[in-house]
Amino acid sequence: MKQFISILFLQLLCWFHCYGQPTINERYVVNDAVYSIFGSVIVTDSCYYVAGIQTSPIGLNNFGSSLIRMNFDGTIDDFNEIANDTLAIGFYGFSPMFKTLDGNFAQLALAKETDFPYTYLFVKMTPQGDTLLTKYYPQFFLEDANNGKNPSTLIQNSDSSYFGLIHIQNDTNFLGGVTLFRLDKNGELLYRKNFYGISLGSYNTLRSASMVRYSDTTLVIGCAYRKDYGDNDEKRHHTKLLVVDTLGNLIDERTYWEDTLALDCYGLTKTADGGLLYCGRIGRYYPEGAGLGYILYRGQIVKLNADFTVDWKLYIGDYIASIWVGLRNIKPLSDTEFVAVGYNVSSTDKVGWLIKFNIDGEIIWERKYVKVPHFEGETNYAEHELYDVDITPDGGFVMVGQATNYYEDNGYLPGQKAWLVKTNSYGCLVPGCQINDISAVKPPVELDTTKNPPVKEPITWLYPNPASTSLFYYHHQDNFQNATAFIFNAAGEVVQKWEITENDITYDIDISQLPAGNYYLRVINMLGEPLQTERFVKI
């Protein structure tokens, strides 16, 4: 078996280097700004296009937005800032950039003018980063007394017009709501329609999350229907769908009351059978019935039938006492397979999250990504969030988001960094990590295990080896238990240490400060038993 794994590893490594694009796990400081975020990504045959924001110092009035063309090796080929003389403009992950029918790019931006509430900008750009069209809509708040909160979705119609969603709050009654609007191909506003919560003491917020063109005459809007007031056990968050025609008229609505804490409806996607998929997070009370108890959350994916009844629900990960967990977008790979991207929280870190699943609600594989502290004793809480994903020409995945950690020691800047991750088609930064998946390797013949039952060991990988600056380490156990990873130098001294609290996770280890030489990574479980030891070379 070990010989088989070694041969397969070499084959994968050869294929990866000869035919695949390189893996990437990089953080970026954009335009020398202290705070940088990548919100969305589009892949072409020759490059990655990434939209993001950057600011220094922090504050919406200082935000600048950018369209960046990146080479397949992760280097920036061209940077173009989207600016306005009087407005601060923010591209963020709530309104993913998309490619328009005429081959350009469009996106909603959150905008801020001095002494005015937040509002919205429609921006259309060329692939070279030149701004074709900028439209500002002050009437969204001047006429409706709404304060803009977040862009949600922008999609294009077959006639080149646009449908958009924004999340709002009314300045008069303080109700949260959804504004649906339509723009013509030149960005001129054709109409807008507002949908609000009921009252402050009841369901006070209807929060937009995603939208899909369901037919030639209808759109489906995915929302969180929220009662935010009262003690924790009085709060209610339900998924709500609004079915509207292309004139913005409400045709039907459905509220899923059985989910008392379904906080999101992201990534709304129509399936081949006429149903819908969406993702987000689901919560429960802990302890049960305690008014001041915690609310715990975990990720969820939901499949609806063509009549909007629930087909299946997929709950993913453990319940965590944090609101910062969940899935943010869904990307179809075919009629039957999909990936969902987002972030999860372990006991020590917030990690990037990618899940491949099928139309029947079965998880094919699950991956997590995080960068460990770059020196022993660092106590900063590592936060890694992924917002968007696209498919690369070699069948892999490129994901974008933000990573917060690593302050000025050892040359790292404070604050947020933009984050880009490129994996192979199995979600691996370390080639061959799919060998751990249940369905990846099947024995060619039935084995008689009665006499010499095989000893199952967790398989771990290091890549690249030798390495100079970053070392990727993939960890998997069939029956996961928390463990501790140690890196020893040739003299047996510990030079790095961190806790392993997640399964199927790739750690990015900064080894740039280590002297050249031989090192050993050893993983030890909670009982002090060694699980794996591997040697690597720092060059």
C-alpha cells in the first residue's frame, strides 16, 4: 500500500507540475495599504481578475476599490484603482463581480459621501481596468429615507439590463429591508421596490442575501427573515424566499419557519431539475431554554424542490459558539456536482473552507486552509475568510477573501491582508491529499483481514520539499482527535509548535526565518502518542 501511495504521489506530482497551474496560498498588501480585502474573482484562460478594497487608515471614507489582473503564479500583472472625486467606494464580497454579456465586468459598490448615509454605485469596467460606467443613486435614500447597508447581488438579463439587490435600513422606522432594482444597459434606474420587516418588536429585518433568474419572467430572492430583539432564546432567524416578476411585483413568498436560527441564504443557485440550492449557517440555543445562553452555529447547505419544498439539508461542521461561521457562495461544476466556499471556526483559528458536494446532498470532500503563527508564542487569533470561488483552466479552484493576523514582527504589516488560494481539482494545496478521501482509493481485490488486519494510520503530507519560505502541511485522521504539531531542527530543538484542532486542513507554515538544513515535523495526539513524523529540507 505504501508503495502504491508513493507511486501515485509521484504521478500526481509530475502531472501537477507538467500540466497544472501552481498552487497558491498568498496574502497581499494592495497598493501599500494597511487593510486589503479581495471580494470576488473571475477566471479566464490567461489570468485571474480579482476585485477588492484597500484602505489606510481604516474607515469607509478612505476606502478605495480595485480591479486587479493576476498571473496564474499569483503575481499581480496590472492594478487599477476605481476612484471617485467625492465618494469613497467599497467593493466587497456581498456583491460578486461578474462578466457582462459584452465581455466587460460589472459590480455594485458601497459608497459614502461626507455627511450623507451609505448608498450605492454601479460600476462597469473593461478587462484592462478602465472604468466604462459609474452610476450613483442618491434617490435610494433621499426619496425612501433608507440608509444603505450592504450590496447583495447584481445579475444581468438577456436584454443586457441588470437586476440588483441591496440591504437597507429605514431611517424613520428602523426596519431592515431589501431594495430590488432594475437598471437598463446604460445603468439608468428603471424601477426600485422596497420590502421590509414587520415591526421592531416582531420580525424587524428582511435581509437580502442572493438572487437567481428562475425563469424568463420571474426572479427568486433569498433572504434572512429576522427577529433580533429580546433574549437569545427569543430571537428567530428564518430563511425566506420572495418570488417576483421582472417588474418587481411580488408573486409569491415562502418562509421556512421550522428553522428558528437559519441566518443566511447565500449562493442561491438553480439546479437542472428546477429546484434551488443555497448555503449559509444554522444555529441552535445552548444551553437549551436559557435566556442568556449562547447561540451556536454551524454551516448548512439546503436543496429545494421545484415547488420550493425542502428536498434535503446538509449540516456541516460542529456547532461553534461564534456567529463567524458559514458558507458564502456556491459554484456549479456540473448538473450534479458543486462546491461551496466560506469559513469555519476552530478552537484556535478561523479557517477558510471549501466543500465539494453532489445533488443528492452527499459531501465528496471537505478542505480547510489556515496559516499558523510564524513564531512560537504568538497569541494573535488567526482569521481567514473566503468569499468567492471560481474554476481554473486546469480544473482546479481559485478562492479569494481576507486573512487577519501577523503584526509588524518579522516584516508583517498590521491589520487585514487580501488572500488568494489556488488549489488543484481536489481542493489540495499538497498534491495527493485526496488519497485520504473515502471514495478516492478502493482496493483492487477483497483483502482477508482476519489474520493480519491492516494498521490504519493518519496520512500527512508536506509540500514543497525542499522548501524556502512556506511549507504546506496537510493533516487527516480517519478518527480525528486533537493533536499538536512540532517542528524540530537537526539538534532536536523545537523551533515551531501549534495545535491541530481541525481535520482535512492545510496549514501554511512560515519557515522563512529558519536556517537552511534538515528538519522534522512530528504530530502527537492528546495521549502523547506519535501519529506521524516527516523530514523536510529548508533551503
